Amino acid sequence: MRIDPEIYKASPLSDELVGMKAFVAPMPVTPVFLDIPMLTGDEVPHAPYIAASANPWPGSVALYSSLTDQNFGLNTILPLRATLGSTRSPMLRATTGLFDRGDALEVQLASGQLESVEEAALLSGANLTAIGDGSSDNWEIFQFATAELIAPRTYLLRDRLRGQAGSDGLMPDVWPTGSQFVLLNSVPQQIDLSRNMRRVTQNYRIGPAQRPVDDPSFRQMQKAFDGNGLRPYAPAHLRAVIQPDGAVTMTWVRRTRVDGDAWESFEVPLGEESESYMLRVVKDGAIVRTDVLTTPSYVYSGAAQASDAITLPFTVEVGQVSATYGVGLWASTRITAL
């Protein structure tokens, strides 16, 4: 019997085992809702933003919404992980329109990174950031020019511009340690919200986009949004002068939430259906007088003060009124004796 020896030679092909990746269970997504003012003027004014992070990041995140606890429909897809974190030092109140060169703000990120920018880029809108208490509508918008990396994912932020986009009306005396931090780059997106759904509570579910909406990795929450892109800014330069007869003369300057950056006109656009203000006189925390005005001035006569049984000191608050939104943020001044 003849045998061909070639059939006993080893094959030049090697059998390789197929690699198997370890299974990584989907983790819950951390969402942050931001019902904030318009930042560029091109946004949907009544729709809030959402930013999200997860570890590990699932590739993309899906937000579903429903008026009830069932029949959820796809609302928004977030393809990128947002830059989120929290503060590790307090940030005190500062003057708007000037650089805040106070103590550096220490921020620890859960995801993302920060970088310094030149002053020209800062004044063009770079490094826009939100700091808040985690609720959807209490955010101050600020910018920073310098970001110094001092530890893994930990930065010191200096040379800040505070109270941007009219958020100075929400600036507290201090943002405490542990405040939420969100970088407002192109990653956070506005959710789909109809105008008639403002201030209507809805159910939201958020989780990995590759998973069904009823997957255990999804988180559910109830939210209602005011649509703060429609909210008037607080008036500026509120002044009060006590006249010799005891009357208090008050004046202020209105601001606009739309198209207010141009210098060609003598006055900023109104931005609302009509010019209207609400003025409140407050004594010891109680509102003793409320007036609706159509001009940026008011005289609180001695007779009106006597009618209100009020004496110095007291506080005057003024807010611009929108027919769509209602009263915006308040400007206030405390009137004391001469």
C-alpha cells in the first residue's frame, strides 16, 4: 500500500481561539437638568438642557418622557458624556461685569476635562459653566479663564466672569462646597418640550440607549420646567433717593434677554410684548405694597408710606414682567435713614 506523506504534514494555518470580552453590566446614568436662560439666542427659549454621565459610559444615552407612568416615548439622545463635577471649595458672591479674581474655585470632575483659554476666547463665550444646587432652575452661569490641574480630575478655576446671561439675580452670598458643576459646551442638549407643556409635571426615564426603556438600568424621575429662557432679567442700577419731604424716588434700567449685545442702537430691544414692571415694598419679610408700573421709575410718597404704616428701613424689589412668563428675577435695594 502506498501512502502519500504530504497528508501528514502540519497545516500552515493556525487555529486561534475567539476572544471573549468580559460582560460589563449597564450602570445607571446620572442626569442633570438645567432650566437656564438662553445662551446664544438660537435656542428654543422654553426648553431646558440635560447633561448626563455614567461610569462606564454606555456609548449613548436615551431620555424618554410621558405624562403618565407608561407609554414612554423617545425624547432625546445624548451621544456624548458631559463634563460634570462638584465643588470642593466655596465661591463667594462677586460683582458682575468685572473679573472675579477672588479665591480659586476648586472643582473635582466625575467626567471630562477643563482647559484654560485666552481672554479673547473667554469674551467670545468660551468656558461657559453652570454652578447650582442640583435643582433644575437654580443655576448661576459663569465663565473662567484659567484652569489649573492640581490632582487627577481636580482643577482650580480663576479669573471668572460671574452672573452671565442674567443669572446674577440667582447668585447667592456663597455657593457652598459640594455645589454641582456643569460645563456648558456643545455636549448638553435641549430636551424636546412643547411650549404648552411648560410647568406641567412629566415622567422621565433615562438610561443606556442600547437598552429598552423598561430595563432595570433606567432611572425614572418627575420634572416640571418653567422655561427660564423666557424669564426677564432683573433690572439694573436700581437707585433710591429720599426727598426732603420724606418721599422716596426710585429709578432703574431695564435689561433684555434677547439681542442685547449690539452697540448700534441707543437702547436694547424690549424683548417682551410690552414694558411692564412689578414693584414690591417689603418690611421685615412681609410685602406691604405691590404696584404694577409701565415706566422704570416710581415715587413712594409720604402719604403712601403713612397709608402702609411703614417706617425706615425697608426694602424695595423690582422685577420686569413678561406676558408669557410672568415676573422675572428681582432687583432689590434696602432703604435706610439718611
